Amino acid sequence: MKLSELKIGQKARILSIKTTGPLKKRLMDMGILEGEPIIVEKVAPLGDPIDIVVKNYHLSLRKSEAEKIEVEVIE
Amino acid sequence: MKRIKVAVAGNPNSGKSTLINAIAGTHLYVGNWPGVTVEKKTATFKFDELTIDLVDLPGTYSLSPYTQEEIIARDFLVKEKPDVIIDVVDATNLERNLYLTVQLLELGIPVIVALNIFDEAKKKGYEINITELEQLLNVKVIPTVATKKEGIKELLQAVKEVATSPEKFRPRKLDYGPDVEEALKIIEEEIMKVRKELFDTYPKNWLCLKLLEGDERVLQDTGFKGDEDFLQRARSHFIKAHEEDPESILAEMRYGIAHGITQKVLRKKAGARIDLTQRIDKIVLNRYLGIPIFLAIMWFTFKFAFDFSGPFSDWIDGLISGPITRWATVGLNSLNSPEWLVSLVTEGIIAGVGAVLVFVPLIGIIMFLMTLLEGSGYMARAAFVMDKLMHSIGLHGKSFIPLILGFGCNVPSIYATRVLETERDRKLTAMICPPISCSARLPVYVLFIGAFFGTKGATVLFSIYILGMVMAIIVGFILKNTLFKGPTPPFIMELPPYRIPTLRDLTIHTWLKLKHFLIKAGTFILGASIVFWFLLNTPYGVEKENSYLGKFGKLISPIFEPLGFGNWQAASSLVTGIIAKEVVVTTMAEIYAPEKKEKKEEQITFSEEIKNICIGFISAFGKGFSNIFSSFGISSWEVEEQPTELQKKLQEVFTPLSAYSFLVFVLLYVPCLTFAFVLRAEFGWKTLGQVLLIYLILPWITSFIVYQGGKFLGFE
């Protein structure tokens, strides 16, 4: 499933990034890597962006970017 | 005496600026990197017998060729070849920070790791084995607590040590595994054969890695196409093994190294205390409370910035236009100076200096507050809360703050755009600020509304403000599809832990910005004020109609004919309104209802004058504080009562429709001189030119539609 579809508090593992070029590189630079565990912490009051924890820190992404990240739920 | 160049690199939120402030403090100079709006801090100072040129690189997470900050950082490192890199690493976030360290080590320049925020890491129960970290990276690692100035001496000592024997501290090549090593060997051999000289300019290992990655900028700079036979050969076997592009594989490998090192050196003690940041965020980013809390913080920021600074600006204004002008007049008169010279000095030069200085309290406080919001970590939350709304009009969540400040004054808005990450967002936000109706335009609205709209006044005023906001959105939309064409930058933003910024950081940053304002914008504003004095007062002593201003007004008045106010009086008032919008009212008063200047000779002794100045300054504090806690509203920008004489004259010249058209024009045309020159100081002449063009054409078109459309609909 997509990262954007995860519910708050759900833990997942990143499977792949379905985009290329600068956006992919930027996501990887921020620690969005294959196999990395990830958890959705919060959704902004207006429904977008979302706040995730990856590599032990908080990162916020718009749903349009989170859509490009494939994950599998682990818990 | 030896002179060395030291670059400071590090992730955003790693405490890099605090560390720089702790190292260089008063020696710092702030400017821009050439050709861009990215801030550049530099300092030159002595340490023992060493002269150190310190350069602060933009905070980056990586050294990819995709963001302006990263390009600046890597270009500097590759081309300027600093002697030492200080890599500021956040000890509480080791792995992600080491990812950048790994990339810095690829450059072959000696690196010193400043393991910053070490106190917080300890409090969190993190134990970092520094000796092992030093061995694994083959660099010196110095634990620092920049906020408390701890470890700074040791860090500089390390810089000295490394600079005296650089060869000993050349970073060891990191092991990317046999596949990559094989590929790098192929590239290196080929370059040695065909373009050996490239290794004189570029670090060997780094160049080979970048060519392997197919780094656009390096390809461009070196003239390779990227699909050369040897590059394809180098990539072929490990691409097969990994099914990914080389850039991604290398990113994974670098993170792999960072991860491996972190695993080895970091021990987390169990039972650490609950994360304070998480607890604050539970409230601050709460679904229901998030927006109200944001609005409350904005309201306080606004109140504090404008209402608190108001009395101080008034005090400076009073000081300049009162005692200082009086002293200058007395002084010049005692030298038998001609009347025009007295006027030039007092109304041109001294008033021009005053026009710059009245902005000091406002800009100072805004910079202080912006640094506070940024440094505390709240700014990222504000962006998180507002992004959906701002993104719907193509802007970044952080754009909200500069725009909302615009309602008080557009000038600090430009400074507040600094909080945005990309140049595109910074420029775009600054360029759509002018239609946000600042408080200086209010006196013009009040004058006309009182004369023409009576009971409908509130509606008219409201419609003007709304029109401004709508225009800002429209201009934004147009700019996005023309000047700033291309995809909106992604919103991938760290939500850093909450931290308390030090007072030293806040004051240093505020002072640097104020200095920049006084030098880079102030001189231009003063110059322009003097030019305007000549426009208004020459030939000296003639009626306003025959002054250059009047003549110029007459010349351009036909332009305003289709807008309903094609007379020289209105045109001239609009011209002087460029100094500041409220000047429109003063000019109109002088033209339509000239008052005979009565020279009141007050006899005040010098010591009394000084006493009054001091009392005034102290009471400004009282007023400032009482303003903050006073009822809702912007109390310090009260509108002075206008002589009804002027309004009667206006009623003879304007109709309600042409008055409204005039107000629309005042709303939308170039805000003021200070705005213009601050914009230039921050973004350059080109952006200023574009803004002038937009906000001369846009008001004309809009007023034209309002006036002609209104006439067509039967309004008068």
C-alpha cells in the first residue's frame, strides 16, 4: 500500500519509492530508504501534510509525495 | 603567520548558526552568496598565531545537485578548496547527520566533526563512543554544546592541529563495497588516460563517484555526456546486481555506512525520559487546537512587532523632526545659511535619515521574533499547520507569516521571507506582498471614505482589503505560470525538536540584519529622499503647481484620465506617495488646502530638551508594553483627524466612483521607497524592476476596470 494510506500510529516498512530524479534523491537523502521502518505520527489539522517518524526523527510530507512511497504494514 | 580557510557544514537544525555565533560572534559579517538570495555568513579572526577565514555553508542534508543550498555548499568545497571543514553533527540525530559527513569525507578535505547538542544527547540517555567514532571516520571528533560555548576552544585547537599537518588528517577512503570500487577503478583509469588534468581541479575520488552517479552538474562542468562507453561499462555490472540507478544505490550505500557507524558507537540507555517535543506537539499540532494556537501566536507576533515598536518609532520620529531639526536650523541660521539650504538639510537629509531610522525598531523586533520562531522549532510547525491552505494558492506553508505581517507593513515581510527554504518561494512571496494593505495606506482610505462614503465606509474599507488579498493571489497565480514556471518545490521538511534559542543568538542575528538594512537599504532610501526633496521644492519658493513635482504631475496626469482622476493634484500626490503611502494625504493637504506655516519659536533650553528626549524614550517602553496588553486593534497607528477643509475640496474634484478608483490605485501601486530598497537589498535590482513594473501596470488596469465598469453600470 501507499504511505499516504497509512493510518495514524500504524507502523510500516518502506518497500520502494515510485518516482525518479530530484524528488527521489531528496526523499532518500532524508532517510526514506528501502526496508526502513516508518510510522505515521500525525496528520495536520487541515488533513495535509502528514508527520512521519523515520530514522528516529520527525519528517513532514505532503500526501502527494507520500503517495509515491510504497510500504507494507508491519504492526 | 598562517592564514587558513575553514568551511562550516552541517544539517539544518544541527545548531550550526549557534556554533558559528559562539566561534566568531562579533566578527561575523552577513551577506548573500553571489547571484542568489541565500544568506552567507563569514568571519575573519585570529586564533593563537593563526588567521582563520570562516565561511558558513548553507545548512544541507546532502550534497546532491538539486537544491540551491546544496549546490552552493559543494561548489564552495570543490572550487574554493578550504583547508578544513568543520562538520556540525547533531548528536541527538547521529545517523542522518553522518550521511552528510560521509559525503564530506569523499572530498578528501580534512574534516573535524563538532558533535553538537551533546548535552541534550546525554540527557536523552545517549552514550556515544567518541574514540571509536574518531577511528571509524579517521577524523577528529569534538563534543560541543554551542549554546553554552562548551567545546569551542577544543574545536579551534583541533582546527589548528589539523591545519598544521593536513596530510596526517586526510580522510581515509570509505569502503563502498567491491562493486563500487570496481566501477570507480574503471572510471579513474579512463580519466587518467584521456582527461588527466581533471584530477588537478577535482578531488579524484569525488569526481569518479559523481561521474558514476551521473551527477548533472559535474557532467556539465567537465563536458562529459554521461553515456560514454567507460561510464556505461563502469555502471553496468552493479546496476545489474541492484536493479536501481547508480545515484540511488550510492545514496543507500552512504546511509549504510552512516547506519553501521551509528550502530557501533551509539548506546541508548533504557528508561530515558519522555520526549518533551512529542508532548508539546500533541497540543500544538492537535487537530482542533493546532490552528487556534497558530493564530494566537501570529496575533502576538503581530501585536508585539507593530504595537511594541510603534512608540519607539514615534520617539525616533519625534527626536529627528523635533530637537535635531531645531538644532540644525539654529546652527545653520547662525551661519547665515540661505533658507533653501536649511530646508534641504532639515527636510531632505535629516528627514531622510529619520525615514530610515524609524524602521529600525520594527525591523529589529521582527527579526528577533522570526529568529525566535525559527530557532525554537515552531516555524516548522506553523508551516505544517498552514501548508494545505497556502499550497492551494501555490505557496509554501511558511509563506503565511510574511504575508500576514504585510498588513502591518510590507517591509518586514521581505525580511520574513528568509524563513522559506527555496529562492523560488522567497521571491514569489515577497513579490505578492505589495497588494496586502499595510497600515500606512489607512490614512488615505480614511480621508476619502470620510469625504465620500459616510455610512457605507466600513463596507468600502473592507472591500479594499479584500481586493488586496485577491490581487495577491491573482499575481501569485500569474507569476507561478510565467516567471516561476515549473513544478512547485516538494514539501519535505524536518520537524526539529523544540529548543530554547539563546539570547546571544537572537541578538547577534538581529544586529546583523539591522546592520545590513542600514547599509544596504538605508543609503538608498536617504539618497532617494534627497531626490524627492528637490522634486518637491525646486525651483525654491514657487507654488506647488510650478514646482518640478507639479510639472511632473501635469505631465503624467493624462495617464490617469481613464481612471477618473486625471488632474495634476492627484498625480502629484501619487508621485510623492512613493516615499510612503501616508504622504499622499500630506501632499494633498499642501496642494488643496495650504496652511500658512506659522513659525512658533519655542524657547527650550538644551538641557530641558535632553531631559525630554530621555523621558520620551522611557515612556516609549511603557507605551509599548501597554499597547501589547491593550484591547484588540492596532492602537499605535491611529489615524489623525483630517481637516474637513481638505475633504470639502476633494468633494469638488472627485466623485465617489473616481474616489474609489483612486483608493484602488493607492492600494495596488508600489508600496514605498523603503519596500523598494529593502527588496533590492535582499533580491537584487532585477526583482525590484519586475515588482515596479507589475505594481504600476496592475493598479492602472484594476482602476480602469473599476472606473469604466462602474460608469457602465451607472455609478457616479
